[in-house]
Amino acid sequence: MQVRAGDLKQHYFRSDRYFQTNGQWHFATREQTIEGPYPTKAKAEAGVTRYIEMISCRLFNTSEQSIINSLKIVV
């Protein structure tokens, strides 16, 4: 198993990233946040791509990232 830079080598339980609650789709992140709701699974999948791009850009400090993580995306 490959380990991300800065992560300790651990064994992770894998589960489906996408799930549905009350007819709305969400996704779970490595950062242990739940993102959503989205009207369809396809929209949630697109949301993951946007989320990864945002996290990867490293433009935000930890405090700003926490605020961003708490935002709801309306699709």
C-alpha cells in the first residue's frame, strides 16, 4: 500500500466513498469529512473531483481549510 507524504503507514478499512441519505448523495473524504448533499451520485462524483483539486492546490492555511470544509456546495 502506498502512503501519502506525512502519513504514518497504517491499515485502512476501505468502504464505498459514496452513500445516500434521505435521497441525497454524499461522499466521505480522507480528512474524515462528509461532503454533500448532491442530487445524484454522478454529481457527488464530480464533487469529489472538485474537492481533490481544491485540497491539492494548497492555497489555504489550516484555519481557512476548516472553513472551506464546512461549506455546502449547491448544485
